[in-house]
Amino acid sequence: MDGQLKQMQNETRPWIGFEENGVHTEPIVIGPDGAVSTLVTTTIRNFANYPGSVPSCTLAELVVTDLAHGSSVVSERLNRYMASTLPRGYGPSHILFPGGRLNCVNSTFVTPSQIVRGPNGGNLEAYLVGGIVYTDSLGNLHHTSFSYLYQAIGTIPRSSVFELTPGIIIPAGVWIEHRTLVD
């Protein structure tokens, strides 16, 4: 951590993360088969004074879990993204110069068998969990992993809970930053 702090203070590397309000989705839909899906648009930005290379767009996966398992499932996914390597075969890299931005779009869904829940079912909540893998000008690998929680609009911060009812659209909400890790 001390080395990271010195790098940030000395501005000797890129720092790539999300633009403020840089995560948007289409409505979350529960299909007739119980699959939960949405389309995600993210905007990432290089906040440092050194360029960085992003080999592919940001991946954001939808995670649906009951209230009891949310924290542990999100922690496991964040750690997996922090341990990821550079993807191969995804086409050309995007160079983000200082202040540079990149918009990414991906579709994400979970099937009923991928939803983490206890034996009694219960209310569910939705997270977006993902990561940005990038390199600096010397080829050193860096990560930003993130999670956002879907929250009901106009409420004291709390998740927007829902039942797994096929054929519905989850009421409008906003994605609130839940946890972010960087290296």
C-alpha cells in the first residue's frame, strides 16, 4: 500500500477508473425463464498524468444474490478480478492519455441457477461487479475492480430488493458504488 501511495503522489503511473456517474444500465428485466438481464454502459477515465493501455473494454457482470450472501459473493468476485491477467485475442488496445475516456457497452445476465440464495429463497438484490485491467508505459499490470449496488431511487441508501418473478422489470433505480479495489 505504501508503494501505491508513493506512485500516486509522484504521479508515475496511470490511474484508470470510472468517470463520475460512469455506470449506467438499461432496466433490469426478469425474463420468462427466470433469467435476469441488463445492458451496461460504462465510461472509464485515466485520472493520472501518464498514459495507460486498456486491452479490452471493461467487463461488468450482473450478480444477483439474496441479502445474506451479497457481501461474501461480491468479495470473492472482486478478488478474482484483482488476480486477473491481461486478456488475449480481444483486438487492439485502447491508449488512454491523461484525462482520456473510453465508453464500453456489454450485455450481462444470470440464469436462475447462477443466483446465490439460501434454501428459503427470499428477497434478492442486484450488483454489478467487474474489473479494468490495464498496463503502464513499462508494461506493468494494474487493476481496478469495482462493485455497484442497485438502489431504489429517493431512499436512504439501501438496496432495491425484488422477488424472482418471471416477466417483470425491476423498478427504476440507480447504481451506487459499493466497493472498489485498486493495485
